[in-house]
Amino acid sequence: MFDSLKKKLQNVKTKFASNIEEAAEAEPAPQPAEQPAEPQPLPAPPREEEAPAEERDKPTLFNKVKVLVRDREILLQEKDIEEPLFELEMILLENDVALPVTDEIIARMRKDLVGRHKKIGSSVDDLVTSTLRSALCGVLGEGLDLLDYVRESERPVKILFTGVNGTGKTTTVAKVGHYLQKNGFSVVIGAGDTFRAGAIEQLRTHADRLGIKVIHHQAGADPSAVLFDAVQYARAHSIDVVLADTAGRFHNRANLMNQLEKIRRVMKPDLVVYVDEAVAGNDAVIRADEFNRTVGTDAVVLTKADMDPKGGAAISIAHTIGKPILFLGTGQGYDDILPFEPRVVVNELLGDGT
């Protein structure tokens, strides 16, 4: 996952380290204090008693130089990191990281490194890795733990899934249902996609395999009515979570977006989750932003993350719309869904398992 970006980030880390090391080597070495031309002989120490404490504690010339070298620092300047910063910018853009997000990462790196005091001999790799980690985590945000959210919310928790056609939304609903079941929560699914031919049957096939109840009406029915019934069923049977599937739609289809707004008014979801493909890159970021501005979004799921070598959408979406990524879809199986933990993902990208 994100292998291309991961490899290139490793290379640019090496570039940063090399430039900083060169800056350290170019730093002039400290010069010892000039010695007197004709040193005067010191009086012999008392034979019978130890030298006074204040004399014993006086630092010698050797000790002064040793402390100076040990504590010597360099002050990182813009010119020391200008080249690797430009290289990092190009890497991010080539891997579909949105321009505003790239600018934010570069600004964070520059702010953290320029003017930084670095002790000679301290690990340059640690400095670069921690700075890059901080910049990436800064744009990814804190994430959202769905299990904690359900535990802390009034039941039933109502989750509405939205998104464009063909991004794996219905399969994602089934995966999330399976994930919640595995973690001890009861689930019911509302088949709110009454528009697409075969959508209800597809959802029922998934649900039958997983042992999850599906509330559905006939094809062409009002999706608001279906999802209202799903919520009523959950309340009557003490179900923990309602997962609501909806028809895929584009943000510029006014009639479908109005329908989605009606669904929101009737169902009153606790979370609206936007689903798109990681491989869509910047297109996914743009669509997520449009959906968020049109009907609102609380979290994002990115499917096909296992097929995405770039990772640009995953890095960009959370920062662009100001909402967390909830899951990454990583395959075709029901277990192939990964809770999105920003720090874990960043450590993976930087080749650091800590």
C-alpha cells in the first residue's frame, strides 16, 4: 500500500540528512583560547594538605575545549534544506497530494527545521524523520475510532453512507457491518439504494453471508421511507447500529442531492460517511470536498487502498475537508478493511514501526 510514495519518502529523507550533515561539516570548528606566550610556573601545591576547593573546581583549558566540542551546535538555515524541500514538494505532487496540502507539509517542514539548533553528533536521521512525521500527522489529523464512537453514543447509532457510483459503497457497508459485529455490536442495514438495478439483491447477498438483518422495500421506493423503517426496527429490537446504504450520485445532480438531503432530515444520521476510491487521487479529494459542502460529511472511507501506490488521496482528504478518514478498504474480503490510524500510516510510510 502506497509503495511508490513510501520509497520516494525514504529517498528524500536521505537527501535531507545528507544536506544537514554537509552543513555540519562546513561549520567552523571551535578554537581553543589563546595561551599566554610565556606561561608562568605555577607554585607547587601544598604537600601536607589538599588544594582549596575553589582551586580544585576551576575548569582547565582542556576541559573547556572538551565541553565546547561536546555541546557544539549548528544553526540550520534555509539554504541547508532548500534542495530537499523542493524535492519533497515534487514527490508529494507527483503522488497526487493536493497542492494546498503539499504547501502545508512544506511549510511545516520549513518552520520546524529552519533556525533549528542541532547538536553535532546527534542523529540526523532521527531529526529528519521526526520532523517529517510531525508534518504528515499534522495534515492527517487525529482520526476517528468508530468503536469508541459507538460505545459513547446513544443507541441506535445511525450511519449514512454516501458517495459516487461504482466506488464500492455497498460492499463497504457490508464490511463495516462485519467489523462492528466482530467487536460485539448488533447491526441492521437499511437498503436505501432503491435506484440502481440489483442493488437491493447485492446488499441482501452480503448480509445473508454475514447474518445481518436487511430492511428493504421494492425497487424504486422512497429511500427515506426505507431508512426510517430501518431506524424504527433498530429501536424496537435494541440494535446498536443502523448502517444506511444509498444510491451513488454526483454532487452536480440536483435531484439526487435533494433526495439525499431529504434522507438526512428523515433519518437524522449521527455520522455521514463519504465513500470513494483511493486510486482516484485528486478526483476523490475534489469530490469529497463538493459532497461535504453540499450535504455535509463527518468521515471518509477510501476503498482500493491496496491498489494505490501513491497515497495522495489518503493524505489530502482529511486536511482538505477537515474530516477524518475512518477506514481504508484493502481487498475484496469482509475482513479487508483497516481502521485508519494516522500515526500508524505515517510510520509505515517512513519505514518506522514505532
